[in-house]
Amino acid sequence: LLLLLITFDQPSSWHRYETPDKKLTLAFPRKPIELSECKKMTQGEVTVVTVTVSRTRFEEAGYVLTWYDLKEPKTNEAEIRLYLQSIEHGSIKAKQGKRIHTKSVTLGKHPGREFTWSIETGFIRTQIYLVNKRFVTVMYMSGTEQELTSLDAKNFFESLKVSE
């Protein structure tokens, strides 16, 4: 009975990633690799930061954080909803994936989407958020659909924190 009352916290061995402006943190099971690159988007050139712990075998999980800042914040609810839905659709289409499940989510007061999908090499659970001017993507990849709701996946997604 006592075991049912114990809650699982993020393992202390996980590596905490923090953006240079300290507005975003996320925990990874081991030290991630960070890559920044300039990409051309509809709003112009944007620095996109990708932080990853890659899969080296089919059975392993992969962890990805991507974030960038928009030139102008999106303030209209309908515009935000359309932006997030477009990103979801584009992500799946770009990888020739198949959507399994999708829903609206929030990170505190910030709007987002969560969607699970499959690609040839496995399954992906993705959460995307618009936090003021910052667009954030968090992805967990695995070899099986069941793994998308594992304790490691839960720890990963629940470790995402933003500050204003």
C-alpha cells in the first residue's frame, strides 16, 4: 500500500538544459547535443536551436527540444490556433508520417498542441507551444507506440518549464 503513495520525480541523474536567457528548461536522460542554425522562414531569418539526445538503436528513445523566437508575438487566439495546427500538419507531412492522436494542451497559460504519430522508423509524441514570442517543440521518439507514455517520456515532458 505504501508503494502506491510514492510519486516518481525526475531522476537526479538527468541533465538539465536551460536556454541562455533562462526562460526555458528541460531535463534529458543524458547530456544533449545543442545545435543553432539560421533558417529562412516566412518571418525572415530565424535562429533555430535544436537540443537532442539521439536514438542509436531502434529500441532506444530519442529526445528533442527545438525552439526559436518569432519576430512579432501572435496575440489573436484564432491566429495562434492556426499557427500551431499548421506546424503540426507540416511536421507530419514533412516526414511522411501518419497521425495517431491529436489534442489541444497548455503549458501554464500558454497554448499548445500534442500529437502522436508514426513514421517508418518508429513513433513520435510531440508537444508544441507558443510562449509569448517563443515557439517550443518537445519530441519523444521510440520504437513502439506504448513507449510514448513510459515513465521516461512522462519525466521528459513534465520537466519542461517556462518563465516569463
